Amino acid sequence: MIMENKKNVVVIGGGFAGVQFIKKLDQKLFNVTLLDKINHHQFQPLFYQVATSQLEPSSISFPFRKIFQENENVQIRLAEVTGINPQANTVHTSIGDFNYDYVVIAAGCKTNFFGNKVIEENSYTLKSTSDSIALRNHVLINFEKIISAPKEEQEALFNIVIVGGGPTGVELAGAFAEIKRNILPKDYPGIDFTKLRIMLIEGSKNTLNSMSELAHKASRMYLEKMGVEIQTELFVKNYDGKIAELSNGERIPTASLIWAAGVTTNTFDGLEDSVYGPAKRIKVDRTSLVSGYANVYAVGDIAYMETPKYPKGHPQLANVAINQAKNLASNLKAIQKNKTLTEFEYKDLGSMATIGKNKAVVDLPFIKFKGFFAWLTWMFVHLMLILSVKNKLIIFINWAWAYITKDTSLRLILTQKGPKAEG
């Protein structure tokens, strides 16, 4: 047995990169400790569907202990990482210290409020399953409040403001528009939902600004036809929970401001300031090794890797994270076997976003298209990324049922009661 000779790898974060790295790592050569604040992997691209009552949280959440129950070399610890000591090869956490031979930082990103603490305290985000549930509860409770609220309070309850016209903002706006048209009038026959305003605020010139010209025009056209009010080249300067103040001076009464305007990476005490590059991403070489360190690695959204094809770093996409993780798992094995390491380069597989039923945009390296076929492509790709066959089937059945009936039965308000309740 070579149990005593196994190298200890500590992985910080169980997102796309962390999970794929552990799954591809050679069990015979490495023992792994996965550190995460929550006990499950989350499928971030479908958070908006949980928030808009189209999917249950369990459909896109995968407990780590289930994922790795066949991996005897993997230990899972619920903990918050407080720092890294590269000199002592130790990770400091809320439950104690963990020693490592290699540490892999796969902690991903968090919402970027650009230093505005007031917006951070009063807005809703969509970076976790719990965020999605909180937003779903909030929106459904507001619809209930409209029934009995005095007229002067109804305007704020009727206004939903989404900040950020990237894929998350666009998909969320489209989902709310479909609910407004197909579901809410049936659920609440006494409410005039023509008063419900869905507003999308984007700082750049276009929705889906990082995608193609076709995606810019098509996404805006689809959303506006669905009744979404779009304002571009504007910023939300402040939001106190009641009024959203825009950069042009406009003040919008709203009880629901959803912040999808950008991300920033997590930082760790103990790493030199020089390792942080643009947008605070950790600078790594093409084997994912952190600059200036011998056994500290970073993969996924948090990693900043310059390559000939991507001189300004890779896009923060699931496919990049997954392939970086696979490459690193292979390279750590190569190090143990004294073999040549493989430098990473990402082959662009394209990007896509859905706006609603039969409406999506797809940018592939060789073709760009929109409409029904793009929507089918989006669904297929996202189903393939779901970890378990069971969950693929559940999501597919939910989507098929919603397509046929234009409805779901998932509009549950699930809030915690008692002394431990939050929110």
C-alpha cells in the first residue's frame, strides 16, 4: 500500500473547478481535503430559474458527500478559509488548520458592489442557491403584499429593477416577463399586472455586451417585445431599500433591486499582494501555479492566466474552469511521475444566453444564431453540464411541463421561523 506516500492536497472551493479537479485527480497518488462554507456544489447558470420559481433548489444543488462517496481519498470539511501560510504549508480555517503538500484555490468570485455598502446591504444578489431562494421568497411575498397595500406603497412593490445586462440580468428579466404574462394574472386575478414594471439597467451600450452584435440586438429586441424596460449607459448610484437613484438623476421607487452588475474575486490573507492581477484575480502560469510559489495553485474564475490566445486572461466561464481543473489534475500526477507538464490553453466553445421560451442567442466560433434552435442548443448544453442523470431528468421534465402548460407549481414561500431565522 502507498497510503503513507500519498501527497495531501487541500482544495478551497467546490464550484465547477474544485469538483472537476477532485474527480480527475489520481486517487492512488493523492489524499484530498475539500474546504467549503456550504455542503453542496451549486449550478450557478440556473440560479435565475430557482429565483423565478421554475426549478426547485434541489434540482441544481449537489451534496459534496454524495458526489464523492465513492472516493475514499476525499475528506470534506465545512469551514471558512481565513488565510494561507505558504511558508508552513498550512491553510487556516474557522475550524482549525490543514496542512498540505499542494493547495488549490478554486474559490470563484463574489458579487462586486464597487464599494457601495448601502447598495450591498439593501439589494438582492444571485450568487448562491440560498440567494436564489431568498429572492424567490422576497418577490412572492411582495406579490402577496400588493393585495392589501395602500396605493402609495404599491408602486414600489410593482417595480422590479435588475442591475446588469449580462447573461444573469438578461435571463432574469426574461423570466420575470414570462411570469408576468403567463402566470401572475391567473394566480392573482384581483391585481392589475399591467402595472408591473421590469426594468433592466446596464452601464455599457448593449445587453450581453461581451457577446456578438447579433446577441446585442436580438436580446434587446426580445426583451423589449416582452415588455422589459431597458436603459443602457446608466448606473445605479444608490439604493436605500426604497428608492433606486440612477446616474442621470432618475429616482425609481422599488422594493426589489437585484444586483447582477459584476463580480470580484475572493482574496486570502497570507498571499503576497503581487499575486493579484486585474480585477483581483490571482496570477498563475500556464500550469495554474500561482506566481512566486512552488506548491500553490489557482483554477477557475479566480485565476488570471495569460496565454497567446488570451493575453488578458480567460473569460470567467464554467468550461474554462472545468478544463483548467482537468489540466491541473493531470499535471499534479505528472509531477509525481516526473513527467512533462502540459501548458493550458482554452479552446473557445462559444457563449450563449436564453431570454425566454423559444428565445435565445448563441455565439459559436464558426456561427452565431438566435431563436428557437438557439434555445434548444442552450437547453441541451446546460443539461449536459448538470452532474447527475437524475437531476438531468428532473430538470428536463420541469422544462417540458412548463413549455406545454406555460406554468409550474413551484411558487412556494419557504422562510425560516424562530430565533435562528435570518433575513
